[in-house]
Amino acid sequence: MKLWPARTKNKETEPVADLDAIVSEPVVFRYKGKLHKLNPIRLDEFLKFTNAQSLMMSALNDDKALTPRELAKRYHSVIKSVCDTMTVDDILGMEQVQVAALYQLVIDMVTGQVKVGETQKKSRQKIPIYESVQPLSSPSAPENSDGQSSKH
């Protein structure tokens, strides 16, 4: 006895994602003229990364004040899991925005969000709001009502 409707055919199931096609590549960045590489990590290294990140977050949430060196060590423990050429002194020499950018780059690399080989700069998309306005239906209405008229 068949329970499916007659229209339903048994199809070959296709994969939703091809995990074999996912290849993690190193991500290279420059700091003080030197090239550094964020290397892909295995599961055991990922565990070190998540433990270091968890310790850093808990230290930031504690009421106890951290010194700059202690904070740099916390960042370094997270970053060194994927980049063995950065030092605590490198992190201490960075500006806050550089540390934040490096940390975000590490997070993006670990989560597979970095697009290697993308050469186009990211920028905000311009929304063409004035180009999308419908023409006026009334012939007596002023042609342009978005500011001063060019006709004086």
C-alpha cells in the first residue's frame, strides 16, 4: 500500500551544503611593514582559541581592573592560536582600532567569514532614492520639490 500521493515521485536527495568544497586558506595581514599570517586551525586548536576567548571575556566582565599589559596578554592568547608571529609587545604597540580590527579579522577567519582574494573595497551602498521617485501626475505641480528650484 502506497501512502504518498500519486504525484509525488521519489527523487534523489541532493546535498544542502558541500563540506568537501570548503577549504580554509591562510589570511595575510600587514602590521608595521611585516606580513603576518592567520593560519587555518584544527578542532583541537579551535578549543584553545575558544578557551582563550572565554577567559578574555570573563576578565573583561570582572570588576577587577586590568592593566594594559594584562589586557594585551589576553588578546595575545586569543590571537596566537591562529597567528604565531604576533607578540604581546606588538599588541601593546597597536592603537585600539588596530587591535579591534585584528581581533575581528581573527573572529571572521575562524568563523569562515573572510573572503580571501576579494580586491574590491567594501563601501556603503548608495540607495538611489531620488532616481526612484515616480513622475508627477499633475501638470501644474512644480517639477522639482526636493529643494531650491534652478529657475529663479
